[in-house]
Amino acid sequence: MVRCAVFGCKADNQAKNFDKNVKFFRFPNKVSNSSVLKVWIEKCQRTDFFNSDNARICSGHFKNSSYERNLKYELLGKPVPKNCRKLKLNAVPTLNLPACEGTIMVQKSESTEEMEKRNRALLVEEIIKEHEKIQTNK
């Protein structure tokens, strides 16, 4: 059974509660993405120990801007099914999180803004590369 690691979230994949529009995401890699992993763990607001290697966070905690573009669906003019979306490398959960103290929240929102800036820069870079590939293949 998969259950969302965010404190207070009831999302799981049990048959009676299962919503096929909810996707569960693995925590970021400890080695290659440790700074994002740290933010994910903080956002869960868990006081008990949990193993981030096995834990998941559901799609209910991510903004639409946290997902990679799906050019296949965009070109077809169709909406991307929620269970087919893929998170950007530096995406962090920001929605439907447990309430926390104001000072902690300020620090977290600043780190989230920095990650969103990096995500936008990576997206622009990716689009430019795709455009250059198309231009060289003509």
C-alpha cells in the first residue's frame, strides 16, 4: 500500500479510497538532489521517523508549474492526464501542507521561490535546446 508521507494527508492507493487522478511521487535522490530532498522532508512536517527511500508524496501537494511540459499532449491539443504527469527535478511540495509556525514558513517559502526560479531557468534552457535541434534538422 502506498500512502502520502505529508502529515495529515489521507491519500493512499487502497481500493476504497483510490482516486486514479492522484499520482504518488518518490522522494528525490539523496546523492544527486540532496537539497531538494531536505525540503521535501521538511514539508512533510512529520515528527516520527520515516524512510525517504520508500516514502511517497501525492500529486495533491504540487502546483501545476511543478510538472514538466508534455509536448505530446500539447501538440495534440489534449490535457495531460493527472496520473501521467512527471515532476521537474527541483519541484517541491507547496500545496495542502500542514500548518506550521510563521518563522519556519518564511524560510521555506524563500527556498521554494529560489527553486522555482531555477525550474524556470531550466525550462527556458530546455526549450531553447529543443528549438535549436529543430532548426539544425531542417
